[in-house]
Amino acid sequence: MDSRAPAPTSTPRAPPTVPAWATPRGPVSSDAEAAFLAGAALTSLDIIIRYEPIWAGAWRQRLALKCAAAAVRLVGRSEDEAALRDAVLLTRPGDLLSLGPAGNILAGWRRLASRSPAVDVETLAGIVELLGLRWSDEFLSIPEQIDDLARSEDKQPAPFAAAAIATKVFVLRPDAELLAWWLADQVLAQKLRWPKPVPLFIAQVYSLAFRSTSGREAGTRGAGTRIRPGGEGFERAVCLALAQGAAQACRLAAEIARRAERLAAVAPKLRAKGAGEAIARLLEEDAVSGSLATKNLSRFGSRRLFERLIKFDAVRELSGRPTFRLYGL
């Protein structure tokens, strides 16, 4: 990409949305109906993934942030999306030791969104550490179990395979629920032959999809107990969560696509040296530091560039601060 005259390729058509009839609106009484809804929603999501638009990196990382916020809440911490962004982006590159527990959790989901869905023991050990878990030899069999689930094309549809790995991990180590959901996204991607996983599952753990039937029938939001991996009705809950999560991911894709189109429209007006590198970061990341420095762009130059992009309404400032600002689509 020319650093002086960047021109990101725009998407030729708007990303598909999940049909309204494929989004659960109330209690779903059968596994078959839940699986049908999940399949319909995943079809729309699959179109986006197969096309691999130029803004797909930013989209996946924004989903990773949402998942990390839910994961942090699940372990009893209070950091929100803004605090998680700060934990990673205000840390020196490569200094993972200073991210803190919440920042490490976000790093785990960012890694999920940026790599192939293959899982070996080395990959697993790295994620176990980021999620704050104690490694044990019980984890050594997980990569083989994932391979078995991924190969069983005729035995288990993708949502049920994802539910199976989550259950296996949670039964093995009840303290490893974060890992169970992280691996569920991996197995889903392998079963659907996606080049990279899309962070989906854990963002839905507090949704109605994972509330017990008694709570849903009562009609009270938040009523009932949360269905955990392996619990009664878990496979149905996973299907409903996928239907909801895919719909939300498609809506987010539409928002990011519109912003990327705007960025593409103003890109030819930018003459700053290194502007192409900054635009590439915006298309790949959830957020970019306002003091970004690259080989061709100084910190002062990046501040001026982002200020101009704000005037063009091509990016958003995400921190709400006058200093240490963060920008993204």
C-alpha cells in the first residue's frame, strides 16, 4: 500500500444480515428448532467470512473485545471494554507481563481472532497461562479431542461439536470455563472450515439463551439459573446463543463496513507520509493509539492524521479522553 496515497479496497456489497425469523424471539421448545435457527444465522455469517473483506481484522478484534468483557465479568472482575482497551493499548508492545489479569484475558481472545483454528499443546499452554489457569496434564488430551470432533463431519453438526468440547473441558476442570468457551469458538471454526475463528460464544453467557427454561417461561429477564457447559439443555442453549451471536456479529459487520467505506472515500485526500500504514492498522485492529509511531509516521504526524480523519468523519475517538486517545472504525 502506498504510504502517501492509501486507497483501501471497498466491499462491493453490504454484508448480509441474519433474517429476523432466524433470531430467537421467545422460548424455543426443541433442539431441532434451535439447530435450525443456528444454521440459518451461521449461513449469513459464513458469507462474510468467506468473502474476507478488508475490514475483517477490525471486525474480529471488536468481537474479541466484547467476548473478553464477558469473560472478565465471568471471573468476577469489573473491567469494561474501555478499561480492557487501555490495558492492552497503553502497554508497551511485547510487554505482556504488565497487562494484568484482565488484559491477559483480552490478549487471549485477540489471539483467538487472529490465528488459524488449529490447536496444539503449545498453543493450549499459552492460552491456559493467559486465562490465569493452572496447567495440568489433564489438558494434554484436549488437542486430540478437538481433532476428533473436527473430523466427525457426519456425526456432529458444528454447534453440537462446539458444545461437546466446552462440556469436556468444563467437566475435566470446572475452574476452566473461560478455556471451555475459547475452545468452543475454535471447534466451530474448524467444523465450518473458517480460516480464522470468530469470537462469539462467551459474549452470550449472560443472555437469555443460557438461562434455564423456568426463567425464560417466567418472562423475567435474568430469571432462572445460568446453564453451564454440560448442564440440562446445554446443546439447545448453544444453538440459540449462536443464532443470537451470529446476528449481532452481522450487524457489527454492517456498521464497520460503512465506516470502512467512509475511510476508503477520504483516503485519496490524505498526503501524510505513512498514512497508509495507519489506515492498515485501523482496518486490522479494534483500536489504534493516537500516538502511533511507525517507520514512516512520527507520533506528531499520527496525531495530525487522526485529527484530520476525525474531521472527515472517517474514524471515531474511542477513549473520550483529551490525552492518550484511541481511534477506530
